[in-house]
Amino acid sequence: MTFEPGPLVTMYSCGITPYDSAHLGHAAVYLYFDMLQRRLQDLGHETRCVRNVTDVDDDILRKSRELGVHYLDLAAEEMARFDEEMGMLNLLPVYREPRATSAISEILSLIGEALSLGNAYEAGGAVYFDVGSFPRFGRLSHYGRAEMLLLAAENGGNPDDPNKRDPLDFVLWQPSLPDEPAWESRWGRGRPGWHIECSALALRELGETIGGRDLVFPHHECETAQSEAVTGKPFVRLWFHVGLVGLGGTKMSKSLGNLVFVGDLCKEWDPAAVRLALLAHHYREDWDWVTEVDMPQAMARLNLWRSAVEGDGTDGLSAVRAALDDDLDTAAALDFLDWEARAGRSVIDGATLLGVAL
């Protein structure tokens, strides 16, 4: 699909579940959203990027239980750390950063609509979305049923739940355990499922149609199904899926523990170099992080650019703009500024558009 933005461009980024520090996989996603906003603003568009906070779900409740702290206290601590680290990387402030717990009334209304339209059902004290009621389920990810079942199991979808009509059906509302937060609903005291919060927040903050790839299924697929089933309108005009950052050949993830943390890198290296190390890769590609390679290369690039700030001639801004307009090719933009700096020409304006302070 061709991206033809209007004067106002709205976008929604799935945010973190704040139970641990931000790693490079997180940073890459939010950095590419940042670059998209910077170029759109450079073109004269107004941007509104909403990035949610999943402050109630299985992961944060499990971690708060392990630490013996209230789940919202854990969320507040980790969000403060997250905001500080994203600030180190010079990310633009988001338009809004709503929490899942702020949207319980909207979540309940959305579930009620899904039930009344026949897209959801009650069973075993929970409410499930009926994927069979949405014929387009699976069209976003293009995965076959076997792959969807595998991914659902890996992401807490519990395909073996005996209360489900179909193993791919997903939870909209679930009973809370005795030590978990709970809200009153017509289906009993409980808490929302993972996918419903983003639909409720996106619809509340940005309207009925808005505009990391590892979330394409089940999260984005399920968001699309439940949102479009209720509104009858396209949920997203254009998806922006970022590739996966790996370590040692495996995707970075909290569950595996194979992480490189932004805060740790920024203690040892100039944060501008950390930003450059991430921008050196195209947003669509999967790639492996190697600190001993990525960071020295990025630091050398930063020093090269800073050595040319007093140079004469073009700053490479037009070439940076052209690279970003070509599917947000940040790697090409960086290479061009290298060439300009080696020729002794200033790259200040081009670097500024890339969010890099010289």
C-alpha cells in the first residue's frame, strides 16, 4: 500500500510491559517510530504517536509477585527508568502514553459490543473472542492454522483451554486469581486479556481507524479482529512492522534472558552512538547485535561526523531526506553522511534530522 499521509498522521505503537529494563529490541522499535515522526514533521505534517503501557498482564503480575511489591509500584519504577533511557536516545516525546488500567471502562464496553454482535461468548467465567465469527482472521499475518496455534501457545494463548470453542479463540476478560487485581464486570470480577487493551486504547485515543514484527500474531491479528468486528471499519490503514534484534542468533526477549540493556550501553558509550548503532540497520531487517562490533563502528562514525562540523558546503540534508523517503532507509542516510564528512563537509543538518546531536 502506498503511504499518502494527510496533514495529521496518527500512529499507535505497542508499548512495553513495565516489569524489567528496556532492551535493544524495544529501543529499535521506538527509534524507528521516532524517525518516521521526524521525517513527517520535517515535511510539515502533524504527528500523534500513542504508545501504550501494559501495566496489567500475566508478566507484570508474576514479576510483582516474585518481588513482593504492588504491580503498579513496579510499573511506576520501570516506566521512570524507561523514560530516562529513551530520553538518552533522544526520542521525541509521544503524543500520549496511556496505561491499560486507565481503559477498563472502554475495555468493558468493547467486550460488551463484541458479545452483543455475536463475536464473543462467555465460558468458564471468562469471555472469549470467537475467531470463527471473523472470516478475515489470519489475513494480516498470512499464517496457516498450524503456525498460528504454535505461536498462540508460545505467547500465552493457551490453545488447550477446554472452555474455548476453537483453540485459536482468545481471551477478552478473565477471572482474577485471589492475589491479582480485579475489576467488577457483568461477567464477574476479573481483568482484561492482553489484546483487548490495545484496541480499547487505540480507539479511545485515535479513533476507529489508525495509521515489532513478533507481535503480528497473535497480538496485531487479534487486535484487528476484535476492533473491526465491533466498528465495522478498517482498524489500521498501514502497518509498520519492525524486524527483530537478536543476540547470538536468537531474538532478544525477556523470557529467554538474552538481553542487552539500553541503560548499560549508555553508561559505557555516548548515547548518540547507541542511536547510530541502531539506525545502521534497515527497520524491516532482522539482525544480530554484537556489542564489540556495533558500538566501536558507531562511535567511529559519530567522531567522524563531529570532526566535520566546521566544514563547508552541503550538509547532506537533501540526501538524508531522500533516503528516509525510500522506505525509511536510515542505513543509506548514514552512509551518505559518512561520505560527506570524509570529504570535509558539514553534516550537522542531516544528523539533526536523524536525531543525532553533534
